[in-house]
Amino acid sequence: MKVLFATLFAATATSAALAQTAPTAATHAHAARPATGAPAPWVKLPPGVPPGHGLVKTAFSLRYQDLKIGTGADAEPNKTYKVHYSGWLAADGHKFDSSYDHKTPIMDKEGKPELDADGKPKMGDPQPISFPQGFGRVIPGFDQGFTGMKVGGKRRLFIPWQLAYGVRGRPGAIPPKADLIFDIELVDQSDLDTQMPMGHPGMGQPMRAVPPHYPSGATKPSDQPTPPPTSAPTNPGTPTPAGTPPPTSAPPPDKPQLN
């Protein structure tokens, strides 16, 4: 933690020194530096947006290195991706998960595992995982890391902690604020299953869910008192008279209320 603060302090001091010397440098090379308050040359503002003051900075970014260019179709968004992966902690190179490490037993025609000469189950080849891209089923850096790839391609992702497991990490596996490195291979892609629920569950490793975090003193949803129903009849056993309109305090189940 002391090293992190020292690094941040050094970076801040360097930025301050550059900010103090910038006007002096500008007096000697007016053509090489844009006017004060003008946006950086690579930022083109649309009409109607006033120019801002100060340096344009990048808070964090997803970086990648193509290890092998695929020969198949381009990776399309909102498809089901079938991928192999290996993940390491960027700080020390510890491998915390890999699809190549998960093998399944070979089953016979009767659905029983085949045994080898030692009486142990025969293990098949490791199988890739499948996930729907673009629906928050995996950490953001992993979800976005396939853009521009082709089927059959391999890529190395350098994922900052802001696009990984965040401030908390994943207790027991990923430290807090841990940058990650993933090697990924896009094995195949297919159309989404129409029966798949389009939700946004928690992010995993990269597929296992992480429990939600509640700040100290906050009330969990399970601890909140359940409000009494406001639209139920006083006597559920009494049939509703004909011609009575349905209650309007809650939308129909198939039409969620929009804010």
C-alpha cells in the first residue's frame, strides 16, 4: 500500500512539474504546442460542445496483444462465444484459472465413466467455455476483449482492475485492485439461444458469480421489511364482480414498468 501511494504521489508530482514548466516551453515553441485551453489534437469535439481546459487523460484502458490471427469469421457482438482461456495475476504471474485445467471424465455408452488400467476415470480433452458476449456474464475486460478477433485467433489481454474484479477482488482467488492477464482463444461463435435470460448477473472467474457487496451499516434487501400489498382485495376468497377493471398500481407481469 505504501508503494502504491508513493507511486501515485510521484506521478502527481511529475504532472505538477510538467504543468508548471509548460508555459515556459510554450514561449520557445509556439507551433509545437496547442493554445492554452484547446483540446488535445486527437480529440475532435462535435459542434455545440465548448472546449475544455486542462489535459486530456486516460483513467484506465484495456490493452491487448494478438498472438495469432484467426482465419475464420470476424467476431460479432452479441453472439455466443466458445473460448479457451488462461488467467494470471499481473503482479506475480500466479495462474488462478484456465479452461485447459478442467477436464471431464470419458463416459461409455451406458453413461458410466470409463476406467484406465489403474481403475481411475479416463479424462477427456479440456473443453472450452461458452458465454453470451455483451450481456455482462463475465468481467468487462474479458467481455470486450474479443473485438476485432477472428475465429481461430489467439490474443493476450492486459485487463486493469477497474475492468476486472474491482476494489474488492474475489476473496480467496483475486486480490483487491488486481490487474489481470488473460490468454484467450476464440474457438467458435454461434447465434444466441433464444431461451437465454437476458440479465446481468454477477461477474465470475470469469464465469462464476460474485456475491454482491453491501457497505458497512447498509441494509440488505433480505433485511428490509416487506411492504403490505396495496392492490389485493380485502377478502381473497370473494370473486371480483364482473366489469371491475384490474388494479393499476402494478403493471402486468409481462410488461415491466419503465422509469
